[in-house]
Amino acid sequence: MKKISIFLLVIFVTITSANAGNEKLDADLKMLNISLKNKNITFPLSKSILFNAKVVDVFIKSTDIEVVKTEILNNSGKVLGVYGRSILSARIPHSVVEVLSNMPEVLKIETSKIVTSTNAKAKQHIGADKAHSGQSPLPKPFTGKGVLVGIIDTGIDFFHKDFFKRDDSTTSRIIAIFDTELDSPNPPFNLPFGKAFTREEIQSTIKGTSTVALETKDVDGHGTHVAGSAAGLSGIAPDAEIIAVRSLNRIDDDNVYATLSTEILVSMEFIEEIVKLEKKPLVYNMSLGIMEGIRDGNDLASQALDELLSRNPQTVCVVAAGNSGDEYIHWGGNLPVLGESIVYLTAFGIGGDNVNIGNFTLRIPNSDTNSCTIHLRPISITNELNFLELLGLLPIDNFKVNSEKYDTTFKISLKQLLVTPQIIRNFRLITRGNTDCTFELNCIRRDDAVELSITLKDSFLESNL
């Protein structure tokens, strides 16, 4: 006889503050501010990497970068990078978020997003062999010779024979390695952290004649795997030279390797400096992906990336298609100017205690033609569950997102799941605005044991997450 357990429903939301500075923060930073004032609030695992060691990595958009840099340094922070005239990245103490948000020169502050490892399935069916042989109508063979490939991942096995020259089995094609996780008193190129290893140090280590220890390694194998796909002897560009960066670390027990988007940008700056010295075209290979936040290229990290890539016209950036095509993590649609709809969240699965149904981001893409607000209000809970307000802070009735604030975040977790499907939450979506409202609901992390369905009443769409 199966025992049906009472569900415990907890929703973390971001709330709108009367503080003008709070309006400059993204959803994660609003959650951080709430947690600083209420010590009993904890973050899901996917956020723990963001808020580790009492510091947080952020992107800041400002009208005066120099003033903001000075304020960061005066408050025990570290500037990680500057991108164009208005965006910088920094690592700052939690308490400094509020200080910066209240500065008139600061327009927007966003957390560095979590970037996890992904990879395409295989190289077959793309015709790489035809390019290698110079098959007509190609004017000559293309094997990557004279091109640099920059790999940002979990590191690289520099002893692996797949990265040696085709005509010289004793010489590596890896010309530089950068490890963001190793400490150095003098990081290369005035970067904020990390340790670099030169072509000569790599080659002498391979031959066993080095007097310098190469502490760097591939902590998972994923970096070596994707480097082999891109530039191994059996890969797409077997004659290309390689710049490898180890930036990803394991963050949980499910073999998930991740880093922060701020560290990706620092890694790219290292690669760009090597490219200046080598004076060769560059192809980035990043088998990485982000499951959360703004998806339209308007976030500060994407703007910083665009600026960095614009510095070198002979640069191509290749990113893996990902492993989430069948997970249905994005759901959305259109609601009328003055409308009201019901959203049903249904879940079932066999799970243990404290199962994470999902961490959700509700957002409205920001555009001139999409000015509206969505209010998300709970209207019922099945199985006689007791709804917990935001840990006694505020009722959820005012939980809202509009096209100026981009997005907001909430979490749903249950003590235990049932074997049969159960409607775990109903929400009322109420829209107000001057146009029909386009919205997205992204499930950025969930328990693998959960099957989740979101249905909009009288609507067009049902997604199984």
C-alpha cells in the first residue's frame, strides 16, 4: 500500500522594492538582497555557485565606468573586465550590490549566469573529409592549418597524442593553456586571476625535461573530448593549433560541470591576447550553454561578448547546440492587452524528500512594441496544502514582471511526489498594457525524477517539461 505524503510547497519570489536602486537589479540579485535580510532563506543548488564565499560576480552597465570601478575597488571588490564604454564585470562582496545600485551612474546590474558543459553528438554527416581533401569546388584542402582554435572547457590532456602534429608525433599543437582555477601572483596580461602555461613549458613537460610543474589538468574529460572533436587528428581541423582554457568545475553530484559567464569572458580575453601575438585567425569552440535568464541577446553578458568579438574581425565563435532539445524548458505565448488566464502546473514522479519541481523564470521580452505587465497570483492549492507566503515577508499577490524589468524568479519544491499526476499549483495570469503581451516561462532547473506539465486554460499550448 502506497503512502501518500503531504506536499510542502515553497515558492521563492523576487519582490519589487520601493528602493529605486532595487529596480536596477536582475531577479537573482533581488533574491540575494532578500536572503541578506532574512538568514533563513537558502538558495537552490544551481544558485550556490553564484553566491559562493560571500561574493558575487556581476555585469554592470554604467554611464561612467571609471567612477564605478573606483567604487568597486574602494569596497574590496575586483574588476574582472571592461567591455566597450558602458559595461564592466566585477567580483564584489554581497553588501556592495546595494551600494552600487544606488549610484546614479549605474543603470543595470546582472548576475553572472551559470554556464554548463554540452556537446554535439558527432562529426559525421557534415562533409569534413571533403574539406580535408580539397574536393571540388574547393580550391584547396582545408585542414585548419594556420588557424587557432580556442577551447574553453574543463581543461585538456596535453599528453594526448590526438593533439600532436600529423607529421611530427613528438610535437604538440597546443600553444598555450590558461587555468582560471589556479592561483598566480602575476596573472597573464593583467587579467584578474588565473595561471598560464606557454608552448615551451608544455613541450618540455611532454618531453620530461621541464623544470616547471604544469599543475593544470582536465578535471572531467569533457574538455579533451570536445577539443578532439574540434581539432584532434580525427577532428574537424587536424592541423589547427590549440589554445586551451580550463574554466569549468564540478558543482554537484550529477557530474554537472559549470562556471560563470564572467569567467568565460576573462578566458576569452586571454585567448585574444595570444591571438594578437600569433597574428592568425581564431575559432572559439565552446561546448557550453546557459539555461536561465534573458534569451534574446539583450543581457549585459551578451552585450559584453559582442563587444569582445568585435575587436578581431578574423574571429568565429562556435557554440554547441546543447543537450536540452527534448526537455521543453521554455514555454510561452501571447496574452491580450487586458486579459486573464489560468495556468495549471501538474507534476508527478517518484522522488525523495525535498524534490525540486522547478526553478522558474517568468519574463517579458523587452521591446518598444511590448509594453505590458503580468501579475502572477496563486488561486488554489490541491490536496489541502498550506500555502507559505514569502517566509512571512509579503503576500504573493503583488508578484509581477513587466517589460522594463525583464524577468523575475520563483521556485517550487515539494516534500515528496506522488506516483500519479497531481495538479500542484494553479496561477492566474493577469495582463495589463498597451499591446498584446508576449511572455516566456523558463524552467531553468528541475529534479530529473519529475515530469512537469504546464497548461494554459482555453489555450494553444501544453508543454511537458
